[in-house]
Amino acid sequence: MLLYLYEAHLQLHLRPEKHVIQFYWDPNRSVTQFILQSLCDDLNYILPIAIPSTIALLMSLLPIVALNLLLRLRSGKRGYESRFNSSILVLVLLLLELIVLGVTGHYPFGGEARQQSIIFPFVLLSGFQALIGASRFFGYR
């Protein structure tokens, strides 16, 4: 039943809407540039501090990935680790879904107030999970 409802809904939205056409991948532009710029735009919409460029985005993601790996290696508590990993996994899968749909022309990626309402709870949850992990790493309870 859910698959039928999804397919019926999808049939109504097969063509990109004109007011969000700039949030779909254009073949004249590289896919990597589209993904990085759209991700930067999405994050700038929900973060309190703007990311000025895609290079700054990549540079800010490096410490986050490093901290995640460090916490995973040091963590001895399976319960916490699985909660942390599941929140990160949901965020990553959600972003990948939006990227694939944007590149294939099925859903805009980077549009104002569309995906951000979907992404924001997972960004917030993952951020707090990372703070909890960092506090445990440094010995705070």
C-alpha cells in the first residue's frame, strides 16, 4: 500500500518545477561541483555560522570525520556507539538520497526550506551525539 501511494505521488511530480530548476543538476556543470555547492547551500541555511565556500566545507568536514573515527576507535560502550553510528548513518543516507534525486532530476537538492526541514533534526541529533562522545572521550560524564 505504501509503495502504491509513493508511486502515485511520484507520478504527479515527474518534471522539475520551474521555481526550483536551479536546484537540479545541470549537465553543463560537474556533478562534484553541484553536490558540494548544494550541500554548502543547505548547511548555510540551517547553521548559525555560514560556510563561505566549498573548500571551507571540505576543510570543516575533515575534523568532523577525524573526530568520529577517533571516538569510534576509543569507545568501549557498544550501546552508545550504536546510537551514535545510527544517527550519523541516517544523516548520511538522507543526504545521499537527496544528492541522487537531485542529480537524476527527481527532486531538488539545495532548495530553500525544502530538504532543510528534513536534514535539520539529523544534523542536530548527530551534533549532540558528537558532543556527548567528545565529552566522554575527555573524561566528562
